[in-house]
Amino acid sequence: MKRIHVMAAVIVNAQGQILLAKRAANQHQGGLWEFPGGKREAGETREQALDRELHEELGIRVTVARPLIQVRHDYLDKSILLDVWRVSGFSGEAHGAEGQPLAWVWPAALDEYAFPAANLPIVKAAQLPDCYWVTPAELNAEQALQQLPAVLAAGARLIYWRLPTLSAADYVACAQQALALCEGRAQLMLQGATSQWATWLQALPQAGWHLTRAQLAALANTDRPLPASRWLAASCHNAAEIALANQLGVDFITVSPLLATASHPTATPLGWPQAQHLLADCRCPAYLLGGVGPDDLPNAWAAGAQGVAAIRGLWVRAQ
């Protein structure tokens, strides 16, 4: 079945709200909310198709946009490629030019709206930031907590709290203090032994969980270990691991190593072309990790990634 190429937009206003449109009852997936857009026509570039659809539907013209995520989805009656762009600049005032209801929604409130199944990865991409900040593994609890305010001040909104030198008890105590500092500012992602999940998740109710590649493999052919209300991520390094992450229903992944790094000198880097190839089969937002920083964001977006994850390129640079 040939995939229908559909352009869609996560349109963000100056306040940070996102525009949703409600599908008419007589449409496919009628009555559900969606991110505006429509079918790309023959001969159109992606940018042209996006601008035309948003002008027809909303009466606006795109002035600033960049790729966000691509989602391949198979319904019973059709297969689609949702080519989603983040639109952060536009001229005109958005209105339902075809009579459709619109709503400006805060990112955190997107979970309260009913979307077609194909839109669910877009919801996560719309809620996630461009950068995933990773703590240096050698830090002790005192050092990590001392450095965290500078990281938050630098704009961190998603943090991988990876401190393998700490005991389980010290890690929980440290994470509790970190969560207090992050409240209302950043999402904290934990890492640790699977035997600790139940205790840690109860003691740290605002935190998400980041699976190692070994933990991801151990969860093959099982259900998602966390409820949808808790963020779940996974480390991936190849197509098989990305397929496992897809099956498990994680919210986002890291893909590494993109480039050669001092921390993993013997690892074979993927390089940009291979990373882009791997991301084509990913059904959730992905951060590229390994030898990258914020200057690499345009290349990451072009490759199909949500953004970049880094230690030296983000955390260390903020100190």
C-alpha cells in the first residue's frame, strides 16, 4: 500500500502554546484533535506543501519552520507518512478557514486531548525540548547538586540523572534534592537497576526512567514497564534496539555514538548518514548522542532527530 505523504505542523505562538484543530465528524478519524496540515501534492517541495496547507486551513503564511519528526503509520484503510514541522514564525492570524474549531494549548496539556493514533508520537515531540542534558558519570552527589543550578539557568528542560558511582540509597537522596531544584523547570530521568524501580518510582514520583540497552533487551516481548503518565526513554545503538524501543512504547530514545568521543574511544561511530537511516524506522522522538552539542542541532533536525544529547557539549559547557 502506497503511503500518503502528509505535511503537518506543530505551530507555536510567542507564549509557547501549540495550535490544534478538530477534525470534522465526517472526516477520517472524525471528532479527534490533530496538528494542522494536509496532503503534499505532486511537484511541491515539503516547505511549499506545508505553507499551502496552513494557508488554506488557517489563513497563515509560514515564515520560520524546521523539521520535527516523521511518523509512519498504518491504519486499516490507509498508510500515511506524517512529515511534521515545528512552525515558530508565521504571518496572519490563525483561524478555522474551513470552519474547523481551533485551540491554543500549553504543551503539558496536550495529553488531555484525544488524537488519532498516528499523532501520539507528535504529542511527545511537541512536549520535548531540543536538548537532553546528561550528567558526567564521574560526579559525586555533592558535585552534581552544586552544578545543577547552572545547568537549569542555561536552559536545561530534560536531564538524564546518570550517577553510577553512587549507592542506591545515596542516589535516591540525591535525586530527591535534584527533583526539588527541577520542579517546574525540568524533567528528570533516572537510571538504575531494574530491581529498584518500584521503590525509586514511588519515592520519586515526578521522575521518569531511562533504560540501558541491557534493560531494553531484557524487556523484549513484554509490556511497557511504566504507565503512560511517566516518561520512559531508552538507549539505542542499532536497528534491532530501535525496534525493541518501538515495541515497548518508549516516549523517546537516544541513538549513539554518532561521532567519536573521548569517553568511548573504542566505539565505532554511526556517522550522520547511518544515523539518518536508523531514524527512518523510529516511531518516537530520538536524540543523537556522542560528540555533539547545540551547534549540531540543524544537522540533527535534518537527519530526523528531536535534537541532541550530550555531556561535554551541554552539561560541561554550562559550568
